[in-house]
Amino acid sequence: MSAKSSLIHGKDFHLFKDCFDNEHVYLRLENTEFEATQNSICVKISVSIWEVIR
């Protein structure tokens, strides 16, 4: 069972929540110019900021 709960996803991105972390959402980007690893970037965004931008 995954601890991830998808909010929205597409070919090169995945926005999700972790079931054990109620204060953040996560954005994973793939095939982007700026990468944290070879395959993806995962950005931790506070829930309060997410509520403003959604």
C-alpha cells in the first residue's frame, strides 16, 4: 500500500500528499531542465501555500 495520495498527475508531473504528513504536499517533476536527481525533482510545499495557489 502506498503512502501517496495523488491530487493530480500528468506525463511529466505528479502532485501528491503523503498520508503521514498533513502539513505539506509534494510536486514531482520529470524531464525538466532543473533536476535534483537524474530522473526527477520533488518539491515540498506547505499546505498553507498550496491552499492559496490551488
